[in-house]
Amino acid sequence: MKRFQSFCLTLLGSTCLLAAQDRDFRTDINPALRYYEAMILGADSPQADRDYLLTNEWQGQNLSERFGKLVSQYDNPFKLVRQAAQASVPCDWGIDFSPGPETLLPHLARCKALVQMAKLRVLWDLQKGKDMEAADDLVGAFALARNASQDGTLISVLVQFAAQALVISSVEANYGRFSPAALQRLEQGMEAAPPGRSISSSLRSAEKDCFHGWLEKKIARWRIEHQGDEAKVMADLHALFHSMSSDTEATNDWDRSLMAIKSSGEVLDLLREEEAVYQKAADILALPPGQFEEQAGPFRTQVEQSPNPFVKLTFPAILNAGKKQFRADARLALCRAAIAYKLRGEDGLRSVRDPFGQGPLQFERFVFQGVDRGFKLSSAYKENGLPEALIFVEKEGPPFYLDGAARLGQPLSK
């Protein structure tokens, strides 16, 4: 019993020490380890409390003590998130890609959940007048968004975009509540964050290898196991694709395609053809919007008409993801320009170039229901004919949509 009490006291002391320390910590620890620890601590929160926090709209509300108590339960997890942002070593999630397409990436949902919690903590800190604390949480959340994509998979890059967007929306909605000092800390933290991954880089590495390289290794192993018996190797391929697809129609498509393939050597030849398609897709996704649109259409047609079943039936729907890349790049530039404007005025605004234009971003005041509430920044990047734009709120009042080209500046739906 004494040993158990001693262990509990030691654990309590460690937690208190963590709470007391703010800047005295090691920077040579893998950031992923910090994040995993933060996720474990955050998992203690009851589901009902998480639902209360995450399923209600809190922006513009007078937050209750219950709200503050719940977000304060994440103080220790966010100490770890903040420390991870200052790590001097790369983030390695320790993902084993041996299972190929069946590789589990459980950390991604938890990463996004931590960033969502950061947005709520920002609201509470700002209500309490602690904008520097709010800025520190946003710096940690932004670094987490960047680190989430370090495994190089397409889904992790999309999570990076989504998490970055949450940080940016928090800056938009609370822009006028941050002091210049807090925004300067946020600016410095964003500049120091790990570089983000792109969809193009994902296709050149993990996304291709996760299926392409994995299947090649499986065929090589089956050939050895079955001592060159092609019928058994092809039977294993049929069984594999049946297990991978829960869609009966898709499974039948695979069966019809594989029936025309006579040997595992032919399968390997088709995989080598597919490798060239991945390379071409990566090149197209690295192009600016105009050139991307010119080449994406013919490429999509080429994929749809390809006689190669690995290209036609399993090639990821990545061209639409290219627009997500453009939108993420535009929004990040808009956010950085808004911060620079508060810190350095017109010179700061002009210092951030539009990644899709020939000069700075477009600035205009924003009036909502007859009241000047802030300003709108716009990029030359357009989707469906509408420019990508964000509104940064300087004065509180009735809520409205801060992004989304078609609904930007309209009253927030109840």
C-alpha cells in the first residue's frame, strides 16, 4: 500500500512540476512523442464534456465558468503542444507502412481535435484578457498542423490544410482582440513552424509507396511461397482485392480486370506503368492554378480511358485535392498579411505577396449591417469565378461568415 501511495505522490509531483515549468524543457525530444502524451492526457475528458465544447457555437458568446473549467483541463496537454512547437528535431510519428493501404493513422483525428480545442481555449483566454496565452496556443496548434503531415501521406496533408484553416479562422474571428505583441508572437511562431507538405510531394513519396511498393513486395513474397505457381499467385491477388473493397460493384470491376491478366509478371508491368502516372500527376499538382487547369482536364480523361486497371480503378482522386492546396496557400498568405498589417501598417500589408498574383493582396474595409466591422483581404486565386478572401474582425457584433467565397460576409445561419 505504501508503495502505491508513493507512486501516486510521485505521479502527482511530476504533473505539478510539468504545470510549473513553462520554458525550462528539452527541445531534443521527438515532437510526435509530445503530441502522443498530450493526446493521452486529453483522452481523460468525458465524452459528454467534449460534445458540449465541440458541438456548440461559442464565437461571440459570453463564456460560462463551466466552459472555462473544461478548457482548463487541457492546460497540461497544451504545455506539451507548445513545447513540441519549439523542438529542434524533426517530427517522426513512428508509422509502419508495411500494411500498405491498411496502415492505421490514428493520430490524425486526434491532431485535428487538439487544434479544435486550441480554438476554444483562445476564446476563454481572450475573455480573461490573456491574449499572449491565446497566441501561444495558436502557435502550438499551427506547428501541430504542419507536423501532422510529416508522414507524407495524402490524407495527412489534407489534415494539415484543415488544421491550418482552424488556426486561421481563429485569427480572423478574434483579430481585434489581439494586441500587437500577441500577434507578433503568433507571426514569429508561424515563421518558425516546420515547413508544410504539399500534395505533389505526397504523390512522389508515401502515397505512391503505400500501395505501389507494398503490392510489389506482396507479389514477390507470393512467388516465393508458391514456388512460381502463377495460378496460386493470381488467386491471392483476387482474394486481396476482395478484402480491400466493401463495394460489390468495385469488387466486380477488379475481378473483370484481373481476369484478363494472365500472370503476376503482367501485374508488375502494369504497376510500373502506374508509377509514371503518379509522377505526371505530381508534376501537374505542382503547377500554378492556370497551368494546372489546362493540364488537369486532359490528364483526367487519360486516367478514365486508361486500359491499365491500376490507373483506372485505384488511382486516387487527387486532382480535386489540388484546389485544396491552392485554397490553403491563399488563406495562409491572407492571414500573414492581416497580421503584418496590424504590426507594420501599409508597409506590412504590401510585404506579403499574393502567391497567385503579381503583387500584394487586395484590401478593403468591411461593413456589416451599416457598421464597419473590420476588413477583407482577397487573393487573385479564384475558384468557380470567385476570389479567395477572408474577413478579419476588428469590432464585435452580430456574427457573419468569415470565409467561403459564396457566403462570405453574410449573416451566420442559426
